[in-house]
Amino acid sequence: MKIVVPVKRVVDFNVKVRVKPDGSGIDLQNVKMAMNPFDEIAVEEALRQKEAGKASEVVLVSVGPAQAAETIRTGLAMGADRGILVKVDGPVEPLGVAKVLKAIVAAEQPGLVILGKQAIDDDSNQTGQMLAALLGWPQGTFASKVVIDGASAAVTREVDGGHETIALKLPAIVTADLRLNEPRYASLPNIMKAKKKPIEEKTPADLGVDVAPRLKVIKTGEPPARRAGAKVASVAELVGKLKEAGVI
Amino acid sequence: MDFSLSEDQRTLVAMLRRFIEEKLAPLEETVEREGRLAPEVARDLFEQSKALGFYAMNIPEEFGGGGLSTVDMMLAEEQFGRTTDILIRRSFGNVYEVLLKCVGPQVERWLKPATRGERTCSIAITEPEAGSDAASIRTAATRAGGGWVLDGKKHFISDGLFSDFFVVSAVTDPSAGGRGISLFLVDRDRKGVTIGRDQPMMGLRGTSHVELFFDRVELDDQCLLGEPGRGLGYALDTLGRVRLGQVGARAVGKATKILDLAVGQARERRQFGKAIGEFQLIQKMIADSVIEINAARLLLWNAAAAIDAGRDARALIAMVKVNASETLGRVADRAVQIFGGMGFSRDLPIERYYRDARVYRIFDGTTEIHTAGIARAALKSGGALYDPVEAV
């Protein structure tokens, strides 16, 4: 069984982003980029499934600019087998990405697609669900555990109030939550091997997909500055204030 | 001429930085407070790093190392500079390239075990009466039967308490001056080897610096490293890449990390109603540091590329040693100034970085010694030393 893992190039999670002065978006000049952390978890999960003998190949896909090849290379250095870069300059919305992935899935015929539950740049949390809908495949989102058994997968999901385990018939879509695993370090030998692993380049046109944005961003703004809170001298005063505010 | 990093270089650097930030940085304060790295913690770090192929990356693959080029190794060493000496030694190994002079049975006895991290090595050249003037050592080895007998004393031997063997410089031909010095591989459990006291230092807490005493230590013939009389030459050539990495690249990495903190402070700290980074005197300190770090790194890469191309890089290495260590000194000093009282306080690590930075201008040849060497080379070779059109 083949596993496809889409990976997105996003602003590094350590970077404090700034809004462009004209409010048209985030300033990405001279900003460090990295693989979306949830995608790293998805890559790790695919690699663990392969190491456990449940999968035969891990294929990474990135939809983005030429530099997204770097993001694929990071995953190849972790141990994935090969990559596909679908080159697009400019923003691609979740539906566009899902359509591209549908075309990739048609060509690759994977048994499982593992995505990060969301990307940390736009926090959309849509691509996995949309892909499942487009393919008509079952989906296990917010996964904290994935157990593959023959033609089905038991996916434990993080839901409000606890965990829920569902059985999915393969092929299926899984989206990775934070606690699914801890991504590995790429080892020196694997970093060196990654150089020789193939990355195939495609365009949305090659796949017959139109990724033109359907949404219009009207304005991007800084979050409102937090105002200073009130200080209290004792627990009794705190309880009094909370009562006053009507929260207890 | 493109100075941007390749994808695999970027990945290597990112992995090392993550390893350092996640695994090593959290241990730094404990090591500083306790003055030692607990052996079980050291063991654990070693095993994790080893499994990732991060140990002894400078040694060729045929001997079990990572086989990095000099340029790639400098990128790694720059990251190492972001943590402390002892944590680097235990996690990534200071496997000295002078051990590549090992031949025949020496390879299995010393080089490979050191590369695998089974046996740790220290370099023992400095003596109380012979620091910069390495040719004036008194430790001597004399021929006896099929081997040698070693007598003498060393000091400031970094990591000596932990080491399993030492590369020791000793006079083998007293009539030949600098050309009469040889290197020996001396196991610590040899009869007559005594490890002296751990000499307390201003910084580099957690790394021991010991005295070594050799009292009629009998060495078999295998213990001679390389050719007799070539010891000082090896110290200059083979240790050159070590000097470039462990001093030059680490100084650049340390300065970069310190500047990150200083820039953060200049952005966040507010006085007189604005961020202190808006004051021009603070800006001057930041701009100077940025320029100097970039210049130091380019000189470092230039020297590393010269080594990879097989050119004589000795003068370049000396320039890097002086420039990177002096840059680190200035950047660390400015950082204390930008942090003000908090920079002097032990509540922040800035004062520790400042103390740790100081020795970079001293060890592996002082600024003054290397400066004099650069001047001599320039007077001899002229433009070859500073003009690429003239360079060979």
C-alpha cells in the first residue's frame, strides 16, 4: 500500500509574523519558512506505518512555489521515498489544493492519504475534509492514533470531551492532530540520501485543475492589543470580582 | 558565486539546531550550576546523536565518521557554537583529525574507537612553560628497546578527566628544536600516567581542564603518531581544520546566538517610552555586530572552501581564528551592555556567554600569535594573502 502525504511550506512557527502596512496580507519578505508542523506529524505517521510493514511507499506532495521543493526535501530526509511538486505561484485555497490532490490520488492510487489537520499559516482546517468529499472516501480527522489492519484503519480522534475511535474502510483520508506522534530528526545518512530521491514537477494545468482563488481577502489586521488586567490582593477579592462579573 | 545554502545543508543545519535547542539547551543551566554533566545524561545524549549520525561527522566514512566536507562541517560547527563545550563534546564528539595520521594497527586501536565514541581523546600540547611557544616544551620521549619512554608534564588539557587517551607532544630530538618534536598516542591507563587536578576556569563549566604527569611511561612503537620530528607541523596543519571548526565556526555560531538575544532585547525593552532599539547608540552596537558576524562567516567559508579545494589554508585559518574570536568578544560585550544590569546578572545566561566567549581569543593560539603569523606571511607572500588575483 502506498501512502500519500501532502506537505505545505509555511512561515516557521517561531517567527512573529507582521501584517503588511497596507493590510493586504502578511509580510513574507526575509521570513524563515518551514514545513507545516502538522504535516511533519503526518510524514512521521506514514513513515511509522511503512516501518511497521503496513505500507510500501511514502509519497510527498506539495502545492506551492519552486521553494516548496525544499519542504519536500525535508520530508525525504526524514525517510519518505519520493516527492511531487505541483508548482503554483501565489495563494492556493484549500479547495484548489484538494482538487490537485484528488488528481494526484487518481494517478498514484494510494491506500491512505495522511494530511496535517490544518496549516499554521491560514488555520483553515479544510483540505483533508474537502479531499475526502471529492473522492467520496471515508475520513478520520484530528487523529491521535492510527492502527491499520488489513483493509481497514482504526482511527482514534480527539473530540470535545475525550477520544472517539472510528473504523475506516481503506482507502481513506486521515488528518493528523498534535498528539499523534513526535516527528523524528532527519539523520545525517538520510539527509545525504534525500539528495538522490526524485521530485517530480507538475503544474495544476498538467492535472487539469483550476486553482484560481474563489475567495477575496478584504483586509488583514493585527489582533487587538490586550488590555492590562486588574490585580487582586486576596482569593476572597478574586471570588468577589468573578461574582461581580457574573462568571461564577 | 552563490553563498546560499543547498537544501541538504539547510536540512542538516535545521536538524542540528533542533537537536541543540530541544536536547542540549535545557541542560546548560544545570551543568553551569553543578559544574558537571551527569554521566548517565551524557551517555543518553551520545546514543541519541550517534543514532542520527551526528557523532564524528568530520571523520571520513571509511573510518565510521560522517564524511562531511570542510564547508559542511563548518556549518555544523557553527550550530555547535550555540551550546556549551561539554555538551558538544558528548553529543557530537571532538574527534581530532590529527588521528587520521593513524596507520596500520593504529587505526583499530585509536582512530576507529574514537570515531565510534567508544574512546575519547584529548590533545595534550600545552605545558606550564610552553603555551604559544609550543616548540619550547620539556616533555620528552626517548628511545628504549623497541619503543619509547615518556617523561614530562602537561596542563590545561581540556576534557582530560573523561578522556581514554591523549595525543601528547614530546621532544624526541633535543638538538633539532621545533623539528625535533613528535606526537604520541598515550592511553590513560598506562603505568606512570597521572591525571592531576581539574584546573578551575572562568567559563566552559562542565569541561575539565587537567594537569597530566608522565613518569617514565613506557610506550610501544605503535604509539608514535605520524613521523618523528613532524609533531609541530601536524599541530599546525592537521589541527588547522580543528581550529577552524572548534574556534572559528563555533565563535561565529555563539556570536550569532548572542546577537539574536541582543536584538530581541533591543526590540522588547522599553525605556523613555520607546524600545531601546530606537536609540542610535544601541543601533550602532547592533549594526556593528551584524556586519562583523557576516564578515567573520564569509572568511570562515572562504577558508573552508580553500581546504576542500586542497589549497594551503593556513594563513586563512589564522585570519578566521583572530577575526571570529575577536568578533565574538565584541558581540558578547555589546550584548551585556544592551541588556544592562540584566546582562550582568546571573538570572540571565548573557553573563555566562560573556565568560565562555573570553577564552576564544586565547586558546588554540592567541590572537597575538596568529596576528604575528599573518603579518609574517603577508611580508613574505604579499598580495597572495589578501588579493584573489594574486592568490595561487
